[in-house]
Amino acid sequence: MTSSKVILSLLLVATMCAYASAKNAKICENTSGTLECPKKGEKIKIDSVQYGSNKNNDCGGGNTSCSGGMQDASRGVLRSIKGSCDGKNKCTLSANNSVWGSDPCPNTVKYMKVDYNCE
């Protein structure tokens, strides 16, 4: 096998391993959810956090339509969530307007979507 094929094979394996560790959590408004890495010794690394509502909202309980859709976390909210979870094997987060700092979709059932990796 040529060196370029070996390198390509290693990159493919690394990509597959990284993809396999990618996780996400959906936490309905006014509830808590747990993020967890399945393997002992793995640690959570938060990639992104969004809050709001869209057509994929199955939290129920009323109106799920939101003109603003899903909103990315501000730096402060992201920093707080990372501080609660990054480097831990397991953490619990709450999804509510006070965590987010405002209500991006008044009179709408919302959820928080957290994308993370286990490293």
C-alpha cells in the first residue's frame, strides 16, 4: 500500500471515529436532561447549543410554531453550559427561559438542542 493510501485510510478511520462519538440531546422546556458519554474515561465536549422551536418540536403542550426558529446560544449562555458539562462524563441541564436569558418564542413550547462529543 502506498503512503498516500495509508494516510487516506487513517484519515477515514479518524473521521469515522469522530463521527461515532458525536451526540446530541433534546431537552424540552421546563424539564431537565442528561448528557452522558457511554464509555468510562470519556469526557463531554459541548459543540453547540440552540433554544427555540421548529417543525421538529415534539415536546407537545401547545403551540410549537416560532417565527424565530432555533437560536444559537449567546457566548455567555454557551460558556455557562460548557462550564456545567465540559470535562465531565455526565451532566444534567435544564431548558428554560431563565437559563437562556430571554424568551425567544413567547407563548410557544420550546426545547434546547445540545450537540456534543465524547472524547
